[in-house]
Amino acid sequence: MRKIAVVNQKGGVGKTTSVANLGACLAELDRKVLAVDMDPQANLSVHYGVELERGEPSVYTYLSGETNARKALVSTEVDGLFLLPSTIDLAGLEVELSNEEDRELLLRRKLNPLEKYCDYILIDCPPSLGMLTLNALCAAKEAFIPLQTEFFALQGVGRLMETVRLVSSGPNPDLQISGLIPCMFDVRTSLAVDVLEEIKDHFGDKVFDTVVRNNIRVAEAPGYGKPITLYEKNCYGTEDYRSLAREVVAMEDGREHIAAADDAAPPLPEREGAED
């Protein structure tokens, strides 16, 4: 079971898009996936067609103990993919936790009972390095960092990696940065090629072989409340995220960042849903 926080304190870098579409593609490979929306803006939830009002069962009510997992979890249109959705209520959690002991470990404690039902837990972090992101990093064992192949791609990444180092040297020694996802690659520009090379030079084998290209269908899909696999089965975006999913699955066998064949993921037995 792999718990992965997808994190970057910059907004608009493809973080939520990567969680939504990678989750769908992993489910296509017969993995059981739980996507956790830890952003009060709830963009991941909207991407899956889930729009909740304040007070409805959500990741906030689950973390605060108001509801159990069965009430908070939502089935998506993709078989094997479930969502722990967010609402704006989540924005108040940081204040509510201010006087709590071990407040950075709340998400870890609440996800522990769900681990046995999942092959992957993907956590979509907010575009900041506050308490919600810290909870995600303390709950995960891996961090994926989406990076735009644009001029300012590496700006702020040093601070993010320092945060990961602090977490791994303190409350979560299991945490490691296991992958960087080059996103929004513009095949028409030499700048994108140059930035991609700079990213690879800087981070080496941590960079995924798969490069997610700019694609209008990927940009349109959230407006229809669907991952790219359901919105448009035959486009660059679907091809790229399926390739990324195969590469992520290949890591299960210790083959880091080597693009895998289409048959990389054998079917898994069905599992019953969570009770609590």
C-alpha cells in the first residue's frame, strides 16, 4: 500500500490535475485508489464531479470526528477509485488544531484504518506549506512534486524540499521524495525542452520519464467533472497519464522511473469497502 502526497506550494502547476488523472489511470490498472482532497478550494472534488455544501460529510467532518469514513467517502465514476472530498470548512481546521498535541499527525491517524482497503492513497495538498500540507506529508510515505516546464519551474522548490527534509528527520522518517512529474510541456517551444533538461540535470533519476504535455482536453475535463480517461479516451493527455500510471506501478517492483508496458499491472482481487 502506497501513500503519496502530491505537493507543490505554487498554484497552477498541475498538482490537482495530476492527482485526478493519475488516480483514474491507476484504477484502470486494477489498483484500488483513494484520492484525498486536502485543499479547502476543493478543486480535486470538483474535478471528479463532487460539489458539496458546507457541513456535508467531507474530509473535514471525518478528521474532526463528526462522521465516519463510510459517510464521508464518495464513489467516483471510475471503478475502484474513491474520493474523500473537501469543502471550504477545511480552511478552519488549522485554527481548530492550534492547541492540539501532535496536530500534524491527525490525517495519518485517520487514514490508518483505511489503508487495508487501498493499494494507493493519493493526497492532493493545498498550494501552501501550512498545517494541512504538513498533515499530508506526515501521513504519506512518498511525495510527488509536479513541475511546470516553464521558466520559473524551480522557484520555491528548494523551500519545499527543505520542508520534506524537516518532516523526514522528525515526525515522519519514512517520507521520501520519490518522483518529480514534468507537467504542461509545450512541444512547440525550445524553452520547454531547455527547462526539462534543467530539471533532469538538477534532480536526476527522481524525474519521471513520462512528460505530461499541454493538452486542451486535460484543461476541459474538470469543467465536466470527469478525469481525462472518461472525458476523452484518445488524446495526448490520456496517453501521458496512462504512461505515468504504468511508470508508478513499475516502481512497485523496484524499477524506478522506467516506463512500463501496458500489461504492467496484474488484476487484483476485489475488496470490501471500509466500515469506519
